[in-house]
Amino acid sequence: MILQERNRKQTEEWESWLGLGNLVPVFQPILSSESTGVFGYEVLGRLQTNEGLVSLGPFFLAMDEARNSGEFSNRTSDLFRIKKKVDREIRYLALKKFKEEAPPETKLFINVSPHLMYDFLHSFPSKLPFTIKKVRELGIDPTRIIIEITEERFEHNLEVLKPILNLYRNEGFSIAVDDAGSEASNLDRIGLYHPEIIKVDLQMLRRSTFSRNFKEILLNLSRLGESLGSSLLFEGIETNDELYNSLNYGARYIQGYYFAKPEFDFAKRFAFRSEMSKSLEYFHSRKSSEMTEEIDWETKWKKKLSDITLGFDNQDGVWEWTGQSQAEISKDSDFFRMYITNPLGFQISPNYVQVAKKGMVADYSYLGKNWSWRPYFFEHIHKARTSIDPWTISPIYHDISEKLMLRTFSRGFGENLILFIDIVVSR
């Protein structure tokens, strides 16, 4: 009874609040890095009152918090009924305005809650989803509509929504997954739904400025999107650095206050072309500078390593280092470790490790270990067969045991063996 009374009171409060004005959609442009024009618009809900437009964000957030706390947990509750009604009204008004006023060739992003999709399952397959029906009634090309699955905790198996997503796709709609990498969304949605567009959680982008871990996650998310054929959309961009980082991680689409806030009217297709072009020029210039620094670093180390006479000698099946003096090889503190493997990846030399005040010290405990499982091992094999450059250089990686950022230089050595040298990356 207490829960029912609380539900009734909350319902009355929100109905009273919504009665203060009229529901209206607003549209935030989403820009294309490819065309430098507006790719589409995300629909957001507002309450138009005598004091101006008020965001519906607190309303939808309160609905979600009430559901998560158990204050309502089924599709028949009054709170859920209100959310469903408001959501549908905003969607219909947005579709009608999009049909009448949006620039040609642009798309409309419509947020759809997984719980609203789940609610529709009770009518499936005898009825069509609300958005499909309205798109048909209004005569809108469905290929211009993108269904954006909102980020929220969903207590059911995600698989149950696939029939509805297939229905949207068969109609011609595209699918976007919101806030990839955030706590609630998880990456399993990407695998299950195979979205055309992946929206990236801005908080992860901001954390990447200070954390190497988040940078690696974003880089791998970029590679994942590329391998799946999904485009990345970075939302919430507010600064030049955030825009640069989003482009650096493969943002095909950009959204945020850096370019435009949500407005009642649609922004013109190429309203931001000048700003976008300048941003891309800045990205190219800065990226080129970073690339030059990286090439200079690689060239410097290739020369250093080529100048070092690394003398290894096979002594009873173990390749011992007998050449370059410790004093000379220890001149650069970033020279961290070297070892030799056979063609199958089994280590046949000790690890020669840089130790403070002692120079290079042999560690025999790694003899016989296999490193073919490391990504850079077969990368070396591939490049050794296709490139005239004797050196192969791995991407930056984190050595867990040593807690260091390293890059591995490798080259063919002696009797079809491979020499690996790990260099500390200080940046």
C-alpha cells in the first residue's frame, strides 16, 4: 500500500508539472567529418512554459530511478504510462516537423528506451511499433530514421529485443547504440545488435586525457567499429581538444555544444562547414606533427640499435651475449631488455635487462618460454616477409610485470632467429 501511495503521489506531481506547458521537440545537429555538413539531428524533449523551454531530462531520469529502485517495475504502472505517453508525443511531433522542415538528405535520430521496446513485445507481431506506423503515415523515407537505443539498465536478456530491431531494419531504419563503454550499456549490445552507429560515452573520452587505459579502450573501440562496419559518433563535444581526440579515435560523426546546442528549428545543412573545415585542418596539422615526432623517435632508435654490435654466441644451445660492452649499451636508460627466440617463438637466450648501476644483467629464468601468442610476434613475421626494412616496431603497450610502457623492436637474427629489444616509451 505504501508503494502504491508513493506511485500515485509521484504520478500526480509529474502530471501537474507536465501540465505547466506544452511538449515540444528540439533538434541538435550531428555533423559529418566526411562531408563537413550536418548528417542528422537528435531529437530531445522539452516542456515549453511561460518561462521558456525546460528540459525533460529530469522527468525521464526520475522515471528510470523509480524503476531501478523498484517503485514501479511493470508496464501497467501509472509512471510508466506517463513516460510512454510523453515519449510518443515527442516522437510524433519530431517526425512531423522533420517531414515538413528538415533539409533533404539529413537523418533523424530518435531515442527509444529498451523498456519501451520490451513493452511492445506484448503486442508483437500483431501490431507495428509506434515509430514505424507514424513514419508510414507521414510518408517519410525510413532510411532517414535512426533508432537510437538509449543507455539504461535493462534487467532482461538483451536477446529478447532482437526481433524488434530486425523489424526496424527490415523496414529500412538504421540502429545506433548510445553511450558505448558506459556502465550500463556494456559492449555486449554492440555484439548483439551490430549497430550502424556507435555513440561513444563522452566521459570515457574525457578520462582518456589523463589515463592510458581509457585511450587504449577507445582505440580498440575504434578498431571494433571499423571491423563491424559501424561508424563512431562522439557526442557532448565542448572543447577543441575533445574534438581533436574524437577525430583521433575515428569519429565519423560529431555532436556537441562546440558546434551547436539543441534548437527548435533545424540547422541548415552546411551551417557549420567553415568551423568543421578549420577543425579538420587543425586535426591534420597536429596529427602530422605528432606523426613526425614518432617517426623521428623510431629513426633515432633504429640508428642506435644498428650502431650497437650485439654479439651473441651459441653456447650449448643457449645464446649468450658476449659482444657490446655493458658501459656502452647502458648509455641510454630507455634501453630496457633484449632476448632471442627461435622461429616458433621459444626463447633461446636469457633476458638481458637494464638494471640501475649494474648495466645489462642476464636473467635465465625466461629460457624456454614461448612468446608467439604476443601480437607483435606474428606482426614481425609478416613485416619481415613484406618489408625491406630489417626492423619491425610494435605499437605502445603496457608491460604488466614491469609497469612500464614499451615498444618492441625486432629483426631477423643469425640462423633464422629473431632478436627482440624492448625500449621504454616515456611519453
